[in-house]
Amino acid sequence: MGSVLLALALAGCGGTGPAQPTTSSPGTAAGQSPATSATTSPGASPTGPAQPTTPGGTMTSPLVPSHDVSDSGKPAPLRTVTGTVSAGVEAGCLVLTSADGREVLQPLGGGLKVGDHVTVEGRDARGVATTCQQGMPFQVTRVVSHDD
């Protein structure tokens, strides 16, 4: 896939020489042979235009939004959770399991580490995509108590 993107990027960088003058004959567009009836742009396929790419392939938006909103556009309610922090199934991911074991959250922020027994305040971070495969993303706004 990377080779295809590189080829497309290089193809759009310039021509093979100086610009050539174009002429039109009656019934044809400039630079088009009389037998050609459809035009295509560089990078377009017969079935549709090429997909746009981001230069450098970098992500410009933050993983965690600056504010948390639910589907209704209102912030999720603030709530308090007590539990234990453990390692998630993916590298670098943490899981906060509630003391009663009924809830598994993915804590975002708060400076938590594996083995911490904590009570935290925060909000469900709805609409946030992460690479961790466990728990509802939970934006920690305050660590109420912290026992190592």
C-alpha cells in the first residue's frame, strides 16, 4: 500500500518535460484525440477518483477530545469509580476494574499505574477511538484517593 501511495504522490509532482502547446480540432477538447470520449484526471480510475491521502501519513487530531460529549451533544455525567488498575491486553493500555467487578474502564489521564487501588472522578469518554481492546474509555478528571 505504501508503494502505491508513493507512486501516486510522485506521479503528481511534475511532468516529463516542458509544457507542450495544445490544439483543438472541431468536436474535440484540447489535447484529446477524436476517438476519446471520456476524460480522466491523473490518479483517477475508470470507476472513480483516487482517494485523497494525508501528506506524511500523520494524525493531526488528538486521541482524547478537549471535551467529552455523548451522542446528544451534552457532556457525559460526572461519576466516581473505585477499583484496581491492571495492565490491558495491548501494550501501554491500562484497565480500571471496579471494586465490585461489574465495570471495566480504560482510564485516560490521572497518572495511574498498574497495581494502584484508586477512587477517581471522571466521565465516560464517548466517541473516543483507542487501540486498547478492553473497557469503556473514561476521562479521569480527579484522583480522589490513591493507595499503592
